[in-house]
Amino acid sequence: MLRDDGRPCDPQTDLDWLDWVAAGETRNWCRNDLLLDWLDEFPTIHGFAPDDQLPGYDETFDLGRFLMRQGRAFEKVVLADLAQRWQLVRITHRPDEARDLSAAIATHEAMEAGVPIIAGGVLRDPQLRMFGVVDLLVRSDVLGQLCPAAFVGDPLELAAIGLSHGRHYRVVDVKFKTLDLLKMGGLSTSPSDLDTLAQAWVYNEALGRMQGYTPPASYVAGRAWKQGDERGDRCWERLARVSHDTVVRGRDTDLRDVVQQAAAWIRRVRTEGAEWRVLPLPSVPELWPNMKANGAGPWHDAKAQIATALADLTLLPRVNTVHRARAHDAGVTRWDDPRTSSELLGVSNEREAAIVDAVLAVNRPGGETVRPERMVVATQAWRDRAPVEFFVDFEFLPDLNDDFAAFPRKGGQSLIFQIGSGTYQGAQWRFEQFTARDLSLAAEARMIDAWLAHLGLVATEAGHGLGDARLVHWSPAETSNFERAYDNAR
């Protein structure tokens, strides 16, 4: 494992490994949620406990862990499917093997032998001092058979100088997600996808050093895809293409710079972070929590506590870290500072600025209990009471609970599992709740039938037909999900 200057770079001790950064550790830099890295690195210093160590924690409701389990299960079924069609060699089975030099050597040996598909290969980049376990290394000709569109404009048959068999390998990262593809087949560089791009870039760069050829792109395979008006529900039907020279919009840089900045941040946390503090004020600006970033891992509660104690500006609606930085430059760090306003924050959109100022006004001492004082929009729609009126809220489940029996087609079933329905009878509020007995389409249909029967009964008791009733619902989601349930039941 040689650097560009010819010097060997083989970490042996824990101290050596402090300088090496795993590909997945770029995630929080990409998502602009840097507090999480500090919480992860020093869990006993800051005094906060991860979510799973808090009283009342129930793994049943831990979406993050559920998605991780589903991700592993999805990868497992992907490998099983590929192994039925091509020779597949798995290098690692545990995360800690990522540091094992013998695993990196075994990966190179499998590439040199021309194995069609290598799973769990270990890649090291001694120049960047980065490493990781890549989901799949797929030989170029095999990838061309799996997904011919992956090589549009690329040299499929190009040989890598570091391999003797006249082929080269490409990185494929496997994600349990629906790929939201841009017009040219890539993913956006928004924070929600940037960490996926950065991780694939690290693998591709390391692969290039190992095989003597850096492919122009790496790839992401998902459980389904959408691209403009097109939709697909099969893995391998379309891959997300991660161009190695991707420019990151909004950061005025490319993926290489983003990755190097993320790695530098991780090294800084490790070497300096033990002296940092987040309360009563963050000792470094990177520790201010970003409440607009999703996916706080095991630190949801800690992050919320910190943000509340700091009265952090990103707790406000429509206020992101750019707005916060502007306020900090003006000497304002808390939302409850009397000087805080949409103008100071730089919220330029007129409608969003009005929302920010309204929220601030209500939450300040002496603020209105109810706002607005008088309704001036759509007055007739709600003033003219219908003969029968119901207030309805649906609770939905997405299709994430996939057992993968239909693979490569996406499985799982999105459905309505609970309906809350209330009405006023005179001055008396009457509320009924309907819950599916199990998570099946048949149970959903029975629940909806029971709810419709209830609506009909209430309307009849009021001396009207169901067609005279008005249903007030929370959002368009109720309408679209009811239509989907109707289509499923036909």
C-alpha cells in the first residue's frame, strides 16, 4: 500500500488508525450535521446518552434501526440473486474486517483472478488515508449485462493496467431506497444524497489505485427508481450514476474536495474534540446543532436537548444553517433574542418571512395565544356549516416493511392502518377510531368499510345521506391514499 511518493502506508496501531477515515464517516459533513460526529466520538464526555440508553426506549419504534436491518436484508437478497447467475466471492462478513490488511489483499487477489462479482471487498487509499468495505465490485462485462445503460458513453471493454485479464471493475453501492434520478441518470448533490455520492467516490478513487484505472463513474443500486415522469419497481432496471468529477451545487466545489474536507473534519474531532464543549455555548461553531438535518442516528434526544438549551435558530420554521450563520455574524445566536427577525436572518421569500415573524411573535412574552385573531381566508367555506361534518385523519405506513419475496421487484405494501374520525352532534364532540387488525390489504379494506359504515350511520341519524356530508382532512395525503386503497380493493 504505497502513497504517491512511494512510501508505504500501512496502519498497524490504534494511533495509526486515528489518521484514517472510513468512507461512511463522511455522512455528517455532507449533511451539515457535524454535532453528531462529536457526540459519537466522545460519548462519555458530554454527558448525553444515546437514544437506546434512555428510559422508555423501545426498539419497536426506532425507525433508524429498522431501516438498517432492512438495508442489510436487502443487500443479502441482492447477493443471493447475483450468486445464482455469476460466480460471487465474499471477502468480509463483519464491519471490523475493514481494517484487516489481509482482507484488502484478498480483494485484490479476487480482482486479479477475474472473479465476476466481489462482495464486501476492502478498499484502501493510502494517499487520502481513507478506507471502507464496498458492497459490490462488479467486473465491467458483467455490469454491462446486468444494466447495459450503465455504460452509455463509457469504455466497457477497457482493460486496467493493474489487472492481467483485460477487464476492469466498477463500484456498485447497494441502498435500500428508491433512487430519485436526475435527467442524466445521476443523483442530486443535495444533503440528502450527497453522503451517498461521497461514499461511492471514496470507493471509486481507492479502486482506481488498486486496479490501475479509475472508472469515470461508480453506481448506486436501489430497490426502485423514478426519473421525471417515469417509474420503475425493479432493482438493476436503472442504476444511479455517480460521475467521479461531479460538481457539488451550493458548495462551489467537487466531490473530491467534499470528501477531503469531511476527512479533515473527522481527524480534527479525534485530535481536538476532547477539549470541546457544547453547553452553555458551543466552544467551536461546528457544534451548533442543525435541526433541519434529518437522520440524527442514536442522538435524536441529545440533539433536541442541546438545541432547546441553546434556543437554536434552526428550530424556527424556514430557517436553515445559512440563515443562522447570517444571524451569528450580526451577534444574534438565539431565537428568543428580541432582535431576531426574518430580515436579520435573511429570509427573503415574502411568504416564508411572514411565517418566521408570526412564529416569533406568538412565542415571545405577551404573544397572542391564537393567531390569527380573525380568519380572513376562505371564510365562506368554513362558516357555512354542512348538514353533517366530519374531521378525518389517516395514519399511513409506507412500503418499507418488505420481505423481499418478490425481488427484484419492490415488495412491501403501503396502506392506511388507522383512521380517526370526529364530528359535532349539537355541541357534543363525538370521536371514533378505526384500526386495522393486521398490516394487510384485506384488513385495510375491512377497516375502511367499518369507517364508511360509521359515516353513513351518523349521517342517517342526522336525517341526511352520506352524500350531504363534508369531510375535513389534514392534507391531500388523505385523498390520494384513499384512492390508492380503493384501487387495491377493486
